[in-house]
Amino acid sequence: MIWKFYILWLVSFLAGVVFVCVLPGDSPSPSFRYLFLGLWGAILGALFNAIANKKPTDSEADFTSEPSRKLPETEFIPVVSDPVKVSVPEAPARPKILAPEFPDEDWIDFSHELLRNRPFPEVIRKLNELLPKIFKGASGVLYMYSNNQSELHQIFAFGENTISDPVIVPAECASFDSAKIVVADYSDPQHVNGCTHLHHRPQGYSFCAPIEGLEEHFGILSIQVDALPEGETAESWKTKISMVATTFGLFVANQNLQVRFKTQSLRDQLTGLVNKRYMEEALMRAISEARRHGTPIGMIMLHPDNLETLKNQHGTHASEQMLWELAQRLPRYIRTEDIPCRFAENTLCVLLPGADRIRTEQRAEKIRHEIENLQVAYGKLVLQTTLSLGVATYPENAKTTAELVFAAEQAMNQAEALGANRVCTAQTASNQP
């Protein structure tokens, strides 16, 4: 508040100065005026000093200073030098549970084989070696369908004991209808399942798991053990057999899809031509129509003469490149209605509906001549080949699809035997009416 008193003192002193200046005339002498101002300033200064040093009362202090804050009182708690010990009962010791044994490294190797899409016999051999390591002391059988869905045939068996028959029907295994893993505890008659094929050793535990994938059933994996290893339970074994059956089932499903794709696809992946299956179906339709209308059918079988030499000298890719080039050019030398196809690994075929022997021979000779002069750039190399061609016609050389294909193949083989780079016509005639 000192600055407020100072302003008040300054205003009062200036008021005295103004008072002295406005006095009329020269009645007060200048000396008197200066003396008045000095006394006036001294009086104001003394008054200001007295007010500034005055201690405020309690009521004034509430408005002129910040309110004092009362510190919270601290309660001191004495430290106990010898606390009372409280006895806590110890928890009962838990029984030691052993982790189920599992051959991790062997399972990882087996999984890698599946991911690499190894051939089915190789995967079966690996699985036969792996199962005794996963299911120690057990015996088991892997069943798969063969040519029909009415019987399950034993693919392999492992373990010391015989637990089932080599061939069973799906109805003998409870897992077939339930599509789930079925566990049987032969020590408890209430937990014996309906797997009647496991009649050779009905003791201990048995597990039957369906081999399935993509909603298809491929087989059954059955395992029997007299006593479970220490630390393992029926549930842990059920988990292990589920993992094996599911993984293997997906592999079989993938293999099945690949087989279907190869057999049902209409085009060859390398050449882009139609495949043998499509050509045979087209030939059956053509022969049926030719019988009704009395028209001929021509067929040309052709084989590159030096394809094996290219493969041995420059690698597989060089021979595949030459076969691809032939497939791309073949449609240029035939009619629109003719059907070129890849008949075998290194053999191409052309089906010519309505073409007799003379027209078929002329078309084969044109193909031979064009390919004889063909040069294919392959890096710094130039690939060349000649053709051995066989010609057969319906009904002159054959009455059926199989006879026509056989006659054309025989003529092609004859062209190769005579020195290659030539066209040979089948000389055999069908004896069928």
C-alpha cells in the first residue's frame, strides 16, 4: 500500500504549490512562499512516514494482507520395533504336470515337405516315420479311399500291434458319420464307441480321426495305445491327432484339386493348345457325325526330331521353347475348323474333320516344309528342328477313335525310323464293317 500513500502525498504537495501560485499580488513575499512550500512538504512527508510504519490491526490485516493458511496437523504414528508375526497357511503344493512330448523338429520338417508340395508317396513315407514319434507306444493305421467311396484301404500301419483289418467300409468307423474325432476308453464300457473295425485289440484307448479337406472325405487315421504315457491325457492325444489329421487332410485336398485341374482343363499350360482329353472328345463327336454324313476325317501326328538333343545340349527350357514355337505356328498352316492339340509330352496332333487322305497328306507336307525352314532365336543361339509326321484317315485306316489314333502314331514312328523329316501315311486298313 506504500505506493498509494506516495501518490496521495504527491497530490497534496502539488495542491500546496498551486495554492501558493494563485495567491493575489505580491502580499506574500517570495521568501514566504518558498518557506511555506518547504514546511508543507515536510509536514506531508512526516505524515506519510507515520502512516507507512503503522502496524495494521487484526481487522485491517484481513483486507490488507493475504489470509494466513493453517497448516494441517501431522499425526505421528510410532514405529513398532517388534511387529506381531501373523502366520499364513502355505498353499498346498500343486502336482507337477509334465508337458506332452512332441517331436517339434520332425514336425517342422514334415510341414515343410507339405508346403513344398512334395509328391504324395514321399509325404506318406514321411508321415509313416513321424507318427510313432508323436504317439509313443501306440499302433495305428492310415486308411484312404482307392477307386471308389465304398471301401477304405490301408495305406500303411505302424506300431507293434495289429489293431484293424487291411480293408474296411466307412460304416465300421464312428468318425465317418460324425465327422469328428472319436475317442474310446476300453476300461469304461460307457465310453466304448462304435468303431467296430478296431476289434483286434480293444484295450486301453483308441482314437479315430477323419481325413478331410474342403468338405471332402479322403480317409481315416486310427490309433490305439494300451496306456497313455506319464503326464499325458486322452485330451492331449486328441489334440495331437487332430493337428495331424487336419494338416494331412488339407494336403490331400490340395493334391486332389491339382489332379482335377490337370484332367479337366481344356488347354495345355505350356503350348496353349487343347489337351489330349479335349481332342479325344472332339474326335468322338467328329466320327459320330462322319458316320451319319459319310464324310472322312484326317489326323496328323507330328514329333520334333531333335527335341531331345536340344534338351541335352541347352537344357530343358530350350526344348520347351522350341515346342512352344511349334505350337504357336501350327494354327497358321491349317484350316480354321481343324483342331491342333498337344497329344503327349513331345508330340502334337492335328484333327482335320472332313479331310480325306490326299488333303491330309498335303497339309502334313506343308507343315513339314514350313518347320524345316524355321529358325528360332534363343539368346545368342538359333534353334532349328525338323518333323516326323504320320497321317491316318477315317474310314480308310480306322473305324473307331482308338484305331485312328493308333494308325497315326504308327505312321509317325515309321517316319522317324526312316530317317525323320518326312511324312508317312498309314497303310493299314480297318477290317471292321
